[in-house]
Amino acid sequence: MNKLKIVICAVFTLLLVNTTAQADSSNFAGPYVGVTASGYGIQLDGTARTSMVDTVGQEIDEVSIGQVAPVTGFEIGYALPLGSAFLIDVGASMYQGSAKVGFIQDHVGTSAGNVPATDIGKDVSFSMDNLTNVYIAPTVALSDTSSLYVKIALTEADVTVTGDITSPGNLSGTTWALGTRTVLESGIFIRTEAGYTDYNGLSAHGKGTNIGTDNTYSAEPTVAFGAVSLGFRF
């Protein structure tokens, strides 16, 4: 991921150096709204652990899923010109889409005293949805109608759980993206973008009713995406 960040920054810097003064940043400046269609590649790696006090020892269940999901949303922002060819674009966006990682019952052990031990699965799952982000995007105008930008965003996603486990709270992460924006004389624009999001990890444990408190669950989500937006600059 660090190499990708370096490549994005290097490409953007190279274009800044070579941009001619003929580009007009005012064609991209001002408030805008847009709707977005995206393809999200979501990787969720999950681990469930339970400690057995008999000869079974510690049981570990690992799950890894890759899911490609269509995601739709909207954005609102403002592009502030800083010169003849440079702008700072700030905005926010919200997307609807979800991904899920689940654990199933795969073992029931026996604890000391022949009391059945809590199994590791019990249909436990994490789901992530309702992606939102707040972004800043340094932009360079390549011509009167075309621009290139690097986007850095703070991203959050709602998390829901099933099963008798504690709630881990919402996801948060950092999004890096590289994109283009083409604006027509009418104010209509088309934006294309590709990037990825690094999220913090999820963790939870059993509440003790149906799943023992010594059972722990965790998931590591990573998202890569490509998006196309259609909008209007006022």
C-alpha cells in the first residue's frame, strides 16, 4: 500500500510540473453535487477463538472472503481555485453497500466436569455498510475541461453483528484515490476514480448467554474500488 501511495504522489507531482499555464482552474471552481456508481472489492479476514479447558486446547476458526459489490451514493463539495491551474477540492460523500463475514458452528468441546463447552460459531457475523467519507483533493487542471486529482479521505462504515457477542463499534479508516474530472460548458461533469481504504480492525467477545465470554472474534477489512460520478457544478 505504501508503494501505491508513492506512485500516486509521483504521478501527480509530474503532472503538476508539466501542466501548462493555458489551463483555467476557474472552469472547475465552485460548489457541486453528484451521484456515484462504484464497484467495491471487499476483503474481510476474520478469526474466531475459544479456550477449551479439556484436551481440545484453544480452537481457532479462520474465515476469509472476497466480495465484489455494486455501490451507489452521492457527493457534495466545493472546489477552491489557488491559481491558474490549481485547486483544492473539499467535500463529503455517502454510499450504500454491504459486506459480511460469518462464523458457523463447527465444534462442541467438553470442559472439566463434563459440562458442554461453548462452541466457537453460533452463527456469529460482522456486517459493514453505509460508507461515508470527508475528503480533500488537491487538483491540477490539465486543460479547460479536464483535471486530475489525488484524494485523501477520512472514511467510516457502520458495523452490525449477529449472535450473542458485543458490538465492536463503527469502522474508521483512510482512503487514498487518484481520479479525473471532466467539466462541460453546461456545468455537467464526469468523474472517474480508483483507490483503496485501510480500515481499523474489528473485535468482539461473547456476552456469556449463548456464547462464552472467553470466545473472541475479529475481522480485518480492506476495500479497493473504482467509481464513476455524474454531477453538476454550479
